[in-house]
Amino acid sequence: MNPDDIKIRDIKPLLEIHDHSVYLFSALVVISLIIVFGGIYLLLKWYKNKNRINMRKATYKKLLHVDLSEPKRAAYEITKYGYFFKEDSQRNRDMYHNLVDRLEKYKYKKEVEVFDDETKSYFELYKGMIDV
């Protein structure tokens, strides 16, 4: 048999195989990184907020625990801590100014008398108006 008589089948060229595994792996890595960094961000934000002091609550607590047995010092403390809440509303502002006017007679003097009942009731009313 002659080699030219043999029927030869041609070798076909290589076929391109579409492989999407690289893209899927890259997407999986990116999504995983987003989830991990998002979790770290939320954890840090939670930890930061957990340890933060709420100034309104702290000031309100100080205002509630003002010792009225020492009228001069109490008048200054009420003025100081009450100022923090005066801008909450027009009603609070008016009540604060009214309270400060009543406390004037307990300030700037060497000896002062005890709080009268009207001043105490204004102070209690002001404490009740505050929303924390």
C-alpha cells in the first residue's frame, strides 16, 4: 500500500473552552471581603457607641441630684445644668428664664436663706418638662 493512498483524517484545531471559574472565584473573593470589612465596620461602630456617654442623660442625672440643702451652691448648679435643656422648646426657655430669675436672690450673697416652696415647685416643674 502506498502512503499516498491512505486516507488521512486531518487534525482539527484546538477548541476554545469557555471557563468562567476565574470570574466566579473573583466575585466570591470580592463579596467575602465586603462582608468581612462590613462586619468589622459595624462591630467597631457598635463598640464606639456602646462606650459613648450621652450628655443629655448625664446632665439630667446631675440636675436630678442637686442637693437643695445648700441653696447658694444649688442655685448655681441648677442654673448651670438647666441651661443645657433650655433650647428644647419655647416653653422650656420661658420656664428656665423664670427659674433663673427666682434663683437670683440665692446667688451673689454671702449668706442666703433656704429655698422657698415656690422656687422648689418651679424647679420640680422644670425637671418634669425635660425629655431625655
